[in-house]
Amino acid sequence: MVKISLPSDQRARFRTCLRRAGRREIGGILMGEQVAPDHFRIVDFSIDATTGTAAHFVRSPNHHAEALESFFRRTGSDFRRFNYLGEWHSHPSFAVRPSREEMMSMQSLVNGERDIDFSALVIVRLRRLFVLEAAAYMFVRHRAPSHVALTAR
């Protein structure tokens, strides 16, 4: 079973971003480290804090491509260990489950022409200004999406 670790420093950063966004959906890309087979750790994430509305978010590719390139430089372009892990966005007013549209978009990403065999989707929300609620899903080329374990370590 796939496991994704969300360390405390990244949890704190999510909380800060979500507080600033208020009721608007925000999101970006996840950059991760493969720490073992089927175990990934979220090392960094980009954020597009300007394009979301109360019920919808679509990320702008240019800003996130720059964030990914910077991540690759910082990690010595060790693509086998550090790489694009997936997408994230918030659901400030809804459960941390992907909508039908989000499921189709992620499935299209991994089944498309790009060289992306799998992609995680992490959905987050803030409850009572400080409690981070999060869930993770894995999309793999030519397979059904699955809920994956999201742990603190």
C-alpha cells in the first residue's frame, strides 16, 4: 500500500497558507522524496494563492513549473529520489474528497500523453483555524484511483 508522509513543517506551512486564503480554494503541486518503495514524503509544495474562488481552483502552469525547476536544482536533479509527486488543493467549504471533475482531471493527467505514470492528489482544509484535515489519493496509469495513507512521518 502506498504511503505519503506529511511532515510537521509542511503541515504548518499548509495551515498558514489556508489561513491566508480564507474561504477561497488554493492549490499547487507537490514535490516529494521517495524514501522507500511505495513510501513518499512531501518535501515542498508550490502555491497559487490568487486564482481560486470559493468553490473552484485551477492552477496556472507557469508559476508551478518554476517551483519544480527550483526544487530540482536544490535536490541536485536526483530525479529517482526527488521528483514531482502530484497536485494539492484546498476544500475550505467541502469534505476532503475529490469531486467527479477532480477525479477525471487527475485520471486524464496520468493516462495522457505526458510521461506521468502516477500522481498523488492531496486535498486539505482548515478546521477551527488550526486543525489541518487532509486526505490523499493516488492515480496510476490504467488503474482505478485509490485512497492512500497520509501519515505524519
